[in-house]
Amino acid sequence: MARVQLEDFNTIGKIAKRWRCSPKTVRRLIDCGAISVVRVGRIVRLTADAVKIYEKRNPTSKHKALK
């Protein structure tokens, strides 16, 4: 079984900065199921893979500039 590294997870705030949007926008994407997350209690984290998948499915100028 592969070990999961802490670096593989992102906070909502970190992704909001990366995408240049508000944390509320990221939460809306999570709530509507557009991006998957890992929840541990009240803590919500986005995996690096989930972020890559979302960016690939939803290409925008903002996301392209970050690659």
C-alpha cells in the first residue's frame, strides 16, 4: 500500500490562491461535486490528483497560466 504524503493535499485557501478566486468559490465547486475532497472530521483537503483532474476538465486562462 502506498503511503500518502502531506504534500499530496492542498487546503481550500491554497487552491483559491492558485486559481485566483475566493475560497467560497472553491467550496461551491466541492459542494456541487465538481472536485473531490478528503474529509477528516471537519478538515477538508483537496488531493493534488483531484486538482489536476479538475484543471484538465475545466481549462481556463487562469489554470493554463499556472502550469
